[in-house]
Amino acid sequence: MMLHSCSYEKELSTALHGGTWPHACGGELQSHVADCRQCSDLVLITQGLRQARAESMLTAPVPPPGLLWWKAQRRRRNAALERMNESMATTGRIALACTLIAAVALGILNAPDLSGWVQWFSAPPLIASIAPLIAGLVALVGGLAVYLLAYKE
């Protein structure tokens, strides 16, 4: 590791980054680079990196713009579908919970004790015959409310 820098290093770096090395540089700078190990290393590394970059730019496949546009559109559509499916799955879970709660509540209202449960299943009263309709309506309204609250686009 060098503790001091060469006095020509800044001038050489400017010439290398500007693309003027070695054609537009004076003979004094070229002879200095031939004698100075630090400056010759700088030229060698910079030219090697430039050549590697140029080669990689030539070999890198560039997809057509139509393909890039199509992939971006597909990615955007898939993200929108994923957001929609997430809210629909949440709505379905809430609707299932509402249905189960309504069914249990109707069962408890119709059968205060265990013998009532057996009687309720064998000969359902009027409220028990309407229970699936009520449970479905509760689930539908609950699911719709959650869906509308979750989907704000």
C-alpha cells in the first residue's frame, strides 16, 4: 500500500475517465506512466475494467421492449389479483365465522337443554326451518361489509 500519491495521478485519472488516454496526452505524461509503477497500475486496471465492461455489454442479451412491457403488465395484473384474492379469502373466513355463530345462536335459542337439541333435530320448529336462510343472510351481509371495507380502490 502506498502512503503517498503520485503528482501525475489526478491528471492521468482525468485523462482515463475522459477517454483521452493516450492519444490526446502529452509525451511527458506518457513517459511518466512508463516509469511510475502506481500510474501504470492505474492505467492497466482502468483499461482492463473498461474492456470487461465493453465485452459484457456486447454479450448481455437485451430483450425486446414489447416483451418488457408485457411482463410489466402481467406483474401488475398478478399483483392486483393477489390483492383481490386476499380480501376475498378474508371475506370468506368472516362469512364462515358468521354462519357458525348464527347456527350456534339459533340452536341455543331453540333448545335450552340437551333434550331440546335432540327434539330440534327430529322435528324442527318454524325458526329452525328458517335458520339456514337467516345464517346465509348474516354471512352475506357480513362478508359484503368486510369486502367493501377492505377493498378501497
